[in-house]
Amino acid sequence: MAKAKYWMTDGYGTAALVEGAEERDRWLPLGWEVVDNPAALDAVTHVWLRHEEHGGRQRFAAGAVELWQAKGWHPSDPPAPTSPFNADQPVDAPGLAAAPTETADPAPKTSTSKEK
């Protein structure tokens, strides 16, 4: 049985086509909403597309979707979200920690009104 496809929008003018209820439910807590009314897609300014050969994803202007479909791009889900708080930190990897640097000139001493 084929999975149902759902048009979703991020609320900022970008639409995506997700496949299956599980995928739809994964995007709902991330701020995406299912588009129940096809007229709501008229307000969309960009659409996520995926290339059929190399699998790359790109956000295209909604008015150009038909032109890109002729070149192998088709509506798809957006790329997986990334969070700077959960991303791997290069300094956490062994051997990649930044070495302390020494400054040639020490910071100048500033005087305060109490020292005078």
C-alpha cells in the first residue's frame, strides 16, 4: 500500500511534500503544519525539491517549480533539521583543541580615580 503524501508549510512561506503519517508527525512539533486547503498553497513563496538522480535538496521559488521538474527536481520533504546546540563541536574531538596563544603586548594598565 502506498503511503499518503501531505503538503506542509513552515508558516513562513515555504512548502514541502512529505510522505507518510510518520514523517508528517515528525515535522508537526518542529512548527510545520499540514495544508488542508489547496488554496493555502497560493501563499507559498518557496518549495523544497529533491533531485531524482543525486538526491540533493534545494529550496526553489514556487513560480519556478515546473521549470525545475523538467530537469529532474520534484517536490520533497525538507532536509533534516540541525541544531547548533546538538551539533558536534570540533573542539570536543581529541587533538583538535585550540592551543593557547600568547600575546606579545600585555594589556595596558588603566588607572581609576581611586589611584590618583
